[in-house]
Amino acid sequence: MKQRKMIKLGGSIFEQLDSRYFKEWKDWCDAGHELIILHGGGPALSAYCETLEIESVFREGVRVTTEEVLLGAERVLGGEVQSKIVYQLNRSDLPAVGLTGIDGASIGGEQRQGLGAVGDIRFVDKTLFETLLGAGYIPVVTSLITGPSGALNSNGDTCAIAVANALDVDAFELLTDVEGVRLDGVYQAVVTREMLEGGIKTNEIHGGMIPKVEAVIEASKQGISDVRIRSGKYVTSQGTRVKEETDERITTNLSTS
Ligand SMILES: Nc1ncnc2c1ncn2[C@@H]1O[C@H](COP(=O)(O)OP(=O)(O)O)[C@@H](O)[C@H]1O
Ligand SMILES: CC(=O)N[C@@H](CCC(=O)OP(=O)(O)O)C(=O)O
């Protein structure tokens, strides 16, 4: 049966992504399944800001987005980063189309108070994504969304789970620069939602890992069966899988190479 997978490609990883992922995705698509990619680009945006001597300020992993930072986000996330990803996919025989949440007013929201042009997602209109998927394309989306008076900057992980929910995906995978979620000092192969919530409370899960963990908790609550945070550096990494509530099996092996 045809399955649908959402991959969130972290900005921390896309420059060092294991090229064998393209083969994994090609095999997935060749088997008749569908793929949608949502990408960030936080480090590239911070580098752009540094060049212009704009300070990058984050509050709990969320970038304070002044008007000049927003312009940078449009240039860097929707421009430079996205075209590189789309180019690489096309070159790997994976037909990709780059989009933001402004295209087709596909992702919309409200401005969050106190952080400048940061957007909280209120709706996802899946029409454009479904049209592209139905025509055999891989939508490659970044987390700029439609606000009441222009573009707003959203967190990539939060955006990924919102789109994944709207598209009713079967698998939700976040690729980042670490091999999974570290709890009690160890990268975990399988975790429960309770373990993740505990890790946020104790602060062992912090910074950019917080929106990822919140996204996988939400994915698990929505009943998505295959939910994981995985290293983009090694295609062999199985990462951290969120245990299904009904699944009693515990996997202990965590492989990276
Ligand atoms: N408990 C944790 N386990 C793993 N990584 C963590 C944890 N807490 C914080 N992190 C940090 O989260 C980072 C990944 O988040 P982020 O840099 O935003 O990635 P991305 O650009 O892929 O979205 C890791 O590099 C790591 O430093
Ligand atoms: C509001 C907010 O924080 N937006 C993020 C969007 C990019 C992102 O999420 O990039 P990663 O996937 O690399 O973390 C930012 O400006 O950095």
C-alpha cells in the first residue's frame, strides 16, 4: 500500500548529509511511496546575519525576527538553501519543487507576541502539496508562512509536524546533526513520550532539540506509526524512535557507522 513520509531536513545537516540518503529516498519513491521534505536553514541564516553584522538572538530555540532578519530568512531559507536542496534532489533523479508556506497560501498563521515576525501556525491548506504529490513531485518546503500582513518566520520542526498532520503521513523523520535524543547521558534507541517530556523538564533536552522533541511527541499523539529523530550524517543511523503506545517491543541496538 502506498505510504507517505515527511522528512524534516535540519539546517545543521544539509551541507553534510550522507549522500546515501538520496538512494534511500529514491528506493522509497520507486516502491510507489510518496515523500515530502521540510527544511530549515538556521545555521545558514545565522551566517548571513553575521556577514551583515546583525546579531542572532534566540529565545528558547526561537529566533527573534526583526524586519531585516525576516528579509534574510526569505533570501536564505526560501532562496539559497532551498535551491541547493532542490538541485541535489533533481540530480539524484528525485523530481523536486521548492515552496514556502506563502505559495498557494499553503501554511498560515499569526504573529507571536514579543519575538518580531515569528509565526505560530494556525492552518495548513494541503491542496498545493496534494497536487504536487499526485503529479509525482516531491514538495520541498521551508518554514516561511503566510501572516496577516506578510511573511512570518516559523520554526522548521514545528512547521514539519503541522504539514505532516495535514497530509496524514505514515512516517515522520527528523534528520539532524546528532544520532538521536540523549537521555541519562546516552543516545536512546526507543523512547516513550513520558521519557521525552521528562528530558525537557530536567533540561537534558534543550535548545534546538526542544522543538524536535515536541514535534515527535505530537506526531506520536496523532498516531503516526513510524516517528524518529535520526542522524543525517549516517544513513545507517536508526536514531531514536518514539515507542508506539501499543507497541511493547523494546529495541536496544543503536547503530551508527
Ligand atoms: N538531549 C539532547 N539530545 C541530543 N541533542 C540535543 C539534546 N539537547 C540539545 N541537543 C542539541 O540539539 C541540536 C540539534 O538541534 P538544531 O541545532 O536546532 O538542529 P537542526 O538544525 O537539525 O534543526 C544538537 O546538535 C544538540 O546540540
Ligand atoms: C522562528 C525560527 O526560529 N525560525 C528558524 C527557521 C529555520 C529553522 O528552523 O532551521 P533549522 O531547521 O536549522 O533549526 C530560524 O530562523 O532559524
